[in-house]
Amino acid sequence: MILPITAYGDPVLRKVGEEITKDYPGLQELIANMFDTMHNAMGVGLAAPQIGKAIRLFVVETKPFTEKAEDDEDDEFTAEERQQLEHFHKVFINAKIIEEEGKEWAFNEGCLSIPKIREDVQRKPKVRIQYYDENFKFFDETYEGLIARVIQHEYDHIEGKLFTDRISPLRRRLLQGKLNDISKGKVQVGYRMRFPNK
């Protein structure tokens, strides 16, 4: 089932998510709905706060990066990177980033909760994260590159942060009018949204 995505300005996007147990009501259905919602909006990640739930759950599927690259003459992925991105499909529950390392690099990020706005965001290229999957199996893994970035972006959501918090104060001020319009529903989007100030 496709759920409405919570827009910028909703207080739930600023809450630190609570940990959940494997007995969380309707967990498997919620995860399936989150993937459906993400696919419908053509995203690569979706966190529970973006569908109005302040819990530590997010899903990631990076295949769209390779589909976009196929349409672009400058496909910069190696065969190994392409393979990883095409098959990365994961659920992260009660995630905790243990370490981020390497020299920060910029990448143009967007967010389903902040449509029509993209900004260059600096993040470290390598991340070590501990989490549980949908079967509550524990993992301690390290990721690099675009996969690491998507994980970091979604992890920010369960910490009550948005990618706009990571740009300069000046850029944020310049974007404030557009952000206010988004919260009021004054934006054209091709997927269902819930606007806090409409």
C-alpha cells in the first residue's frame, strides 16, 4: 500500500526515533508499504518519520542510481559498483552508526519530504553501522560510496535531521521561502504527500 509522505515542516521529521522490538504491531506490512511508497515516489531510501512514525526504521534500495546512469552518457560506475547498487535492497531497524571515516565529498542530494530542492551535501565516504534486519537478525557492516551516503541520509531522518541542516546557513536562508511553500503544499509532486500547514 502506498502511504502519503510527510512534508517538510511536520514536527515528526524533527523527532529522534524510538527503538522498536520484533513485536512492533504490523511491522512486516509496514516495511512492505514503505518499499511500495518509496518505489512509487522513485526514491532510493525512505525512513519511518517520512510516513509519520517516529521510530528507528528505514529502507534502502539503490537500483534507481544505475537506471539513471544508463540514461546518462557519463556513466561513472565501475562494473563492481553497478552490481552492488543494482542489488542493494535492505531494511535497517534500530540502526546505530558506529563510525564515519574518510575525506568528506560533495554529492547533490534530494529528499522525498523536500521535493524540488536539491543541494550539494558533504559526507564522509565510509560508514560502519550496526542494525537489525526485518527478521531481527543483527548486523555490523561497513559501506562505502553512494550506498554509504544513502544510509547516512536515511539515518539522519531517524535522528530528527534533514539534509538541509547540512548546508550553509546562507543557503538555508535563501531556500526558506521554498521550504515554507512545501510545508503549505504549494509544490507540484507526482506522489501522495501530507502537508503540515496546508
